[in-house]
Amino acid sequence: MAERSPEMARPSFPRTFREFQDWFSTEEACRRFLIESRWPEGFSCPRCGCSRGYGITRGSLLECRGCSYQVSATAGTVMHRTRTPLRDWFCAAYLVTTHTPGFSALQLQRQLGLKRYETAWVMLHKLRRAMIRPERDRIAAPVEVDEAYVGGREEGRKGGRHGDGTKAIVVAAVEIRGRASGRIRLAMLEDVSAASLVGFIKSAVEPGSQVFTDGWQGYSPLRKEGYDHRPKTQGPGKNASSHLPRVHRVFSNLKNWLKGTHHGVSRKHLPHYLNEYVFRFNRRRTPMAAFQSLLGLTGQHEPTTYKMLYAPESTG
Ligand SMILES: [Zn+2]
């Protein structure tokens, strides 16, 4: 969603960890960034509405110069009410944003020199919450759609369109932008029936869009549903990746990521990993948006509570 907020301040992003550390070398620098991200037009008091500015009372508490109302700069962000320094949060969010292969709590603990493993674990889970929240707006323009079996013992693809129980069916939609890919959507499906496939496309792709698929009959109701469906039957000797190249690139990277970093992921946790993959992929050219979104600086996130963190669906 962050990519859709033109009103947000979008400064350029540090290119190296060294540069990052220079930018955010003090609590004061982090606090300034926090305030500028949350009030890109300048601070205005939520109570009296004046924009005469603020004073810092202590920590991240701002005090309105007009009416003395106190506002916490961290309210609504992942950093609210934590005793962990802002610098540590910023570092953690940077590492999570830039480390394309997932990042473990142990690595985070070492990188930040934290005393307790639990601190790193909670930070990581709070930061990941923004990533594992599914993106709800629909992608548009011409898209490629295909499905593949992911996970399990071996990486087969479409073994006669039925699973062997250990693999999960994942469907992907990828925007075609010239020769490159735009945004993507992924979902885990129960089967490759028309109901499942078309249901996914209706939730992920704007109606009226051109949709390129292979010749599988599960896609045939698309035209009736208002899509400009372009099925392509696979000719003999023709490689599947040649007519849907973008979506196959996404699958192959996804599989490598799941295999390489997590040594396989159970079906139960797969949807979260898919959402995390989508989050990173769709912000691969806007790392600052990803960074701000992880910290909860987009103003759309409810603060994460301990209860939410330990809810069964948020494990991963
Ligand atoms: Zn005020």
C-alpha cells in the first residue's frame, strides 16, 4: 500500500549499510526522520490543528506550541512503547528491507549486539507483520497468470495438474511492463479448478485486463467474467517459459528463495511467505517505501500488540 501514498515523504534511500548508519547515527536523527515521515507537510497538532510547531519534551513526545498537547511521534508505529532505541529499530528495518534472503532473529541479535534473543525475535516479528499482510488492491494492465507446485520433497511442475500432498499449489499473476515485470500477486490454492483460479484472478486482477495464460480449461471462464483472456496452447517441443516468461521467472526465484533460505516451508506457513515475497518484489525499486512501511510510518497500521504477535496465524 505504501507505494500508493504520493503524499508521503519519499527521500532517497541509503545505498550501503555504512551510509545508512551515517544518516541515522543518533536517536535525534531517527526522531527527525520519524516526524518528517509522519508529517511530511510539517507538524500539525491533532487537537488544536495549529502548525506553530512543537517542542520535544522527552524521548519521542512532541508538545504543541499552541495548546501544549502532547503527541507521541511513535504512536501507530511498530516502535510505540518499546524501550528499544529508535536506532536499533531503524537498523533492523534496514536489514530486513535489504536482505533479500530472509533474516533470522539470531542474525539480528548479533548485528545489533542485543543482549536478549527475545528482543530481536519480537522486533523481527513486528517488522514482518507489515510484510505478511496481504496487499489488497488489484493489479492491472496485461498480466501473465500461471500456477505451479511449490515446496515438498521435489520441485515438480504441474504433474498432470494434481498434487502429491506434500506440495502446495501456488498461483501467480504478474504485470507485463514491456519486457520487464511490474507488480505481482501470489496465492496458495486448494486445487486448479476454474472456481479456484478464476476466484484468485477476480481478487487480484482488475476486470477488463488482458490475461495471458496457458491452455488449461480452468481459465476458460475468464472471458465470461469480463477479462480479455488470451489463452495460449503449448505447442509440441515448446518450452512453457517461452510464452509466459515473467511468471516463470517469478516462480523460479520464489522456489529458490523458499528452498535456499528456509529449507522448505510448511503449507501452513506458506501463505505468509508468499505475502512477504510479494511485499519485497513489489517494492524492489522503492526500498524507502518498504523501509517506512515496515516501521509503520505509513499511518495506516494499527500498533502491534503482544496478543496479535502470538496469535496462531502470525507465526512464520
Ligand atoms: Zn495544539
